[in-house]
Amino acid sequence: MADKKDDPLGAVTTPTPRRKPKPEITEIAGRPMKPSTLMMGHGFDPALSEGSLKAPIFLTSTFAFENAAAGKRHFEGITGKRPGGAEGLVYSRFNGPNQEILEDRLAIWDGAEDALCFSSGMTAIAVLMLAACNAGDVIVHSGPLYAASEGFVAKVMAKYGVTYIAFPAGATREELDDVMSRAKAQAEKQGGEVPLIYLESPGNPTNALVDIEAVKEARDAHFDPDRCPIAIDNTFLGPLWQRPLDHGADLVVYSLTKYVGGHSDLVAGSVSGAKKWVDAIRALRNTMGGIADPHTAWMLLRSLETVELRMQRAGENAAKVCEFLKNHPKVEGLGYLGMIEDERQQDIYDRHCLGAGSTFSVFIKGGEAECFRFLDALKVAKLAVSLGGTESLASHPASMTHLSVAEGRRAELRITDNLVRISIGIEDPDDLIADFEQALEAV
């Protein structure tokens, strides 16, 4: 592994740099344009593609050099034999036009210096963690995490001598200080460091929020910020309803499958943040592969044009549906960010969030049997995993997505047998309410 003094995430190869960006129009008369406007053309020059208004799909595995000297110069830059690095496209495991345009636009939404796209959200998470850690290191992470993320930390990273310490999503600064102290001691005992603090906020499936600002303060008090980035899975609220980089996070992770893709027809992921962190992750992605394919990247460019409209509509629908559900006699409670009952969670929401989102949990009176009757009776909402699509989805995490989580851990995280996770889509809200009403009658 590389020396972390020179490489902040311990990357194993030199990254293939992006092509030199062309000048972009990002403001008018000194006024910065909004992301929703920039999604229509940022990063793409029609003159390079026969005047095509939209970016074509670039289905190629390799790219031709203009001459032999250009090829030599490129590889001299990659290998470090010539200072200044390298520019341009060489091989599609590293980058490609569709992916580069997508990454430019993803970075805009989060206010990030750079971004990377991946073949799935879990690929993004796995490469991020592998790039960050060496044997003996300790990952500090919040809980709950998406079950596959938690499993990757606990089971896969453990194979390489990496351990972890978890803390509950709503942890206070005092509790976080204790966690950081224990993590530091554990790392010293193992001969490693704490190279990564990994958050998921809101947590899946409970919508529990993490105080990013408190985590940053605790991190800064115990570790060198230049050696221990804070990464956060912002899938439930991003990129519209939460901007973690504004509150102290260094890297933002997405399952682009969800709201960004938004049509339940693709699988992809991303990481965005400061260039020094992103380049180190890029290096490992270049070695391992895992970049999103050109067609998926092209589909995401399509989806980014409407992401604001879709998320706004879904959020408005969710507010109306939850207003109906909160007073229903067969509903025990809601895990909806627009109706928080805990004072600590409300404080975090007020400081960090720009909207309540459209994915929430409903606690149905009873248990698994009652939830199953509800799910089986739905006519508009589909019984399926995932979230953030144009259609409404419902699932039972305790017996589906989080079944692999130990029963005691599920209870600790309040992933109970009477919890149903719902992702609201862009259908007519009155139709959705009618659907949930008739399904609750079956309980």
C-alpha cells in the first residue's frame, strides 16, 4: 500500500487523470446558475459529437491516440516519468465521455470538487473502504447502515484485519468523543489507524439522523482531518434534501439507482468530494474496475435533467400520505422526517435537512402477520425492495433487506417485525391514500 503521508487514502496506483476540462458557462452576469439549469448541458460540447444536442452513448473499450508521440507522452504522465500527470481518454475501465459528463454533473449537486461513478452503490462503498484502509485499521461508523454496508464492514473488511466501532445515529458530542477515544485505542492496539468515519443519514430503514457537525467536531478533536475523512451515504435525501459537504462531511456516497436514476431501470453508485480524496479512490477504481458502463451513465444524464421535479413531487406526495397515516387506528407510529417526535432528532433535521424526503417507515399495530396482510393487499404500490423511483414501493425490512442482520442488532436498531418501509413515487396522491386505506382494512 502507498504511504498515507503522500496518499491520503492509501491508494495502490497512480490515478488516470480526467481529460482537461473545457471552459464551462456556469454563471450569467455574475449570477451562478442553479444545478437544475446546468443539468441540461454542463460538461458536454456538441461540437465534439457532430452537433448532437444530447451526448451520444460512447460504446468503445479503448480510445485512439492522435500519434505515437501522444501515446508515449500519456503513459509517461501516468507512470510519473514526466511531471504533470496525463490528460485524455485511453481505456474504458478508467473513464469515458459519458462517465466524465455524468461525474461533472454529479459534483455540481453536492457542491463538490470532483465525483466518481460506479457500477452500483455497493461498489462505490466497497472501493471507498478498501482505498481508505490498511490491515489493523479501525472504521468508525454510525448505525443503522444499509445491511449490505454493515455486512461489508463486519465480514469482508474483517478478512483484511480491519475492525470497526459503531455508534447510534443520534449520538451526542459526548458519546462521539467516547467512541473516537475507544477507536483510537483499538487502532493502536492493532497497529493501525482510524482512516475513515462512515455515516449513513438518514439511516436505512428507520430514517434516524446523524449529527454530521458533531461528528466533524469529534473527529477534529481526536484525529488529523487530513488522514481521516468523514464519508456519508446520502441516498435517502440527496441530492435535493441534504448537502452533507456543507456540514462537515468530506465525501458523499450515493446509490444512484435510487432518486438520481429514479426510474427503477438501472443500478449505479457514486462518490463525490474534494479532489484529494476522490483521486485516491479513482486510483483503486482504475485497478479494480467497477466504473459505471456508458449506457448506464447516459441514462443517468437523462435522469438528472428531471431529478429536482421528481423529488419535489414525491416529497409532496409523501407529506400527504403521512398526514393520512398518522391518525389511522391501525398505525402505531411513523418514521417520517416531516413528523419527528424526538427533540434531538428534530434539532439535527432543522440544521442539516432541506426536506423530509419521500421514504419512511410505518409501524403497523401487530407484527409480521399484520404487515404481510397489508403488503399483500396493496394495489398501486408494488411489493419490492429499493426506493426513490417514479412508482411507490413497499417492503418488510425485518424479513427482507435486513434479514441478514442479527436479531439482537435489529431490535437495537428498531428494525421491528411491525415496520414497513415505504417509498412514495409520483402517482396521484389521492390514489395512493386510497390504496393504503384499503390495504390497512385487510390488517
